[in-house]
Amino acid sequence: MRPIEGMSILVTGGGSGIGADCAKRFCEQGAKVTISGRRLEKLEQVQAEIGERCHIVQGDVTCDDDRKRMLQAALEHGDSRLDALINNAANMYRQPVDQYREEFLRDAFDTNVISAMMLSSAAIPYLEESAGAIVFIGSTHTKRAFPGASPYATTKAALEGLTKVMAAELGLRQIRVGCILPGAVSTELNLRAGLFSAEEANARYDAVAGLHALGRIGTGTEVAEGVEYLIRAEWVTGVALEVDGGIGLGVSHF
Ligand SMILES: NC(=O)c1ccc[n+]([C@@H]2O[C@H](COP(=O)([O-])OP(=O)(O)OC[C@H]3O[C@@H](n4cnc5c(N)ncnc54)[C@H](OP(=O)(O)O)[C@@H]3O)[C@@H](O)[C@H]2O)c1
């Protein structure tokens, strides 16, 4: 397996949650990591914690100019290299089926899917040079059906489909493509969507813990370990890897 040391890695949405934990884990192992996000103060907090191996670039993944700046920043920080692109930035989009609003659905797909497709496309020349990897962050929402969450679940299903075709298309150019399907991890995701208060979000995580075969929710670091595997494993491509404490099994004790 390839060592993380010396890699140049771009993590979108790295100012919090799973993205921040990926940045920490990869910098600890000697990578140069560039993190992006819209809120500068969140990026600065992560950078202050990690140190100079972590570089920040403020931007919105739905904006083409911002995506170009993210890529440029990662190349500059990484001595003109890019070894891995982690398409992690996303939002939670919940809306009941009988209340769909077209604008909301378009925003969901724009942010969670199309931005990642466009950034991946732009990164291909650099990943080809490094025989690098693209990782998408999917979700257990494609394994378990949560009523009300169809907009989010369908964006994550799109990423799984995309992973396979991209892997097939880019394999002979030595670019590997993978997708991680995390189970529940306590992050800002639900809070940022304005759907729940902190108390409600914590109550949901407590309730959902029992759906995992291992009886607990996971940590961002545990998800980062899965991302690390996909970046490092040189004969693995096109897979959707469940890093989910077994929630995707649909365990029932009844
Ligand atoms: N937490 C879970 O239980 C769970 C489970 C399965 C999958 N996931 C997935 O894991 C990934 C990370 O989520 P998380 O749980 O760590 O939540 P999080 O802490 O909310 O992280 C998401 C990050 O994406 C950034 N982001 C959102 N929209 C953006 C945009 N338009 N442009 C740039 N950055 C944007 C946010 O930063 P700004 O708002 O500052 O831009 C935020 O830092 C997501 O793909 C999520 O769907 C999470």
C-alpha cells in the first residue's frame, strides 16, 4: 500500500466533522492537506490545530471559480502534486415526498453531486500524473431507508453509481475511484441544515446507535480510516466501502 507520507490531498468540507478528521489523520502521517469550505473561521480552527501541513482555501464547491481556486491551492501547497481528492463537502437535505420543492432538489444535487463531479473532472490531469485516487463520501442512506430523507439519499445513491462508472473510465489512466458509506457520526451536518437543535440531534444519534450492529455511532476518525484505505490500496477501485458499525446490515433483534 502507498504511504500517506508525502501525499498532497485536497479535502472539501474540511472545516468540520469527517473532513477535518481526515485532514488531521493525513497530516499526522506526513501528508500536505488542503481543506476547503465556505466558513473561513472553521477552516482556520482546523489549521490552528494541525499546523503548517494543513493549508486552507475558502470557497463554495458549487462555484466553478472557487473549485478552480481549491485545486490551484492544493497544487501550490503540494509542490505541484495532487495524490487524492476527497469529495466530502455536502449538506443534509430532508423534505417529505409530498412537499418537494424543485429549487431545493436542484440545490441538493448541485452541492452533493454535480460539484463533486466537476471538481473530480478538473483534477484528472493531476491525478493521472500521480496515479492518484478520487474518494466520494456516500452514506448508509442508500442501505437503510429513512422517511423524509429522500433528497439526501438520492444524492448519495448518485455518488455510488458515479463511483463505478468513473472507476471503469479512469482505470487505464491509473486513477482509482472509491466511495465510503459512513454510518451515523455526530457532526454539524444535521445542525447546519437547521433541521434539529443540538439536543434533538443528540437524541437522534442516541436513538440510531441501536441500529448499528456494534451498538454505537462512529467517529470521524473511524471514517477517515476507511478513506485512508481507499487512497492507499493500489488494486482497489470502483468499490463502495461501508464504514458504518454494521448499520447497513439492517440488523433486527426481533
Ligand atoms: N455525519 C454523519 O452521520 C454522516 C453519515 C454519512 C455520510 N456523511 C457524509 O460525510 C460528509 C461530511 O459530513 P459531516 O458529517 O462531517 O458534516 P459537516 O461537519 O457538516 O461537514 C460538511 C462540510 O461541508 C462543507 N460544505 C457544505 N456545503 C458546502 C459548499 N457548498 N461549499 C463548500 N463546502 C461546503 C461545510 O462547510 P461550510 O458550511 O463552511 O461550507 C462542512 O464543513 C458529507 O458528505 C456527509 O453527507 C455524514
